[in-house]
Amino acid sequence: MKKEIHPKYGECEITCACGSVVNTKGVMPKMHLDICSACHPFFTGKQKLIDTAGRIEKFQRRYGKGQNQPKTS
């Protein structure tokens, strides 16, 4: 590797807007995030599926709500 062209790799403190702090290694000494795994709805289980187009109901009507029923057109 060439000398003096690579950034220094050291301790890094990552801070989220929710107040969560993670210490890791990186090329920057500090990072600030808007959202992390501690406050993201997908990881916390607070995410809700919103079906505005009615696709789920259309699928259930067409295919019999998961049961083996003959297709009606």
C-alpha cells in the first residue's frame, strides 16, 4: 500500500437523534444520524402496513383468502 494516502482508521462515536450512542471504528471521529436501529419503526416493530389501493383484499377475493377454492372470475 502507498504511504500517506489512506485516511486514519480509529475510534468513532455515532450519535442518533434519539440519543442512542454507539462506539465503533471508522475514518471519522464523530457521526450524527437522524435515525438508527433503536428508533427505526421497522426494527422496533411499530411499522404498520398501509394498503391504500386495496391490493390485499383484491388478492384475498381472487384467491379465496389462502384456502384451496376454485377460482371465480
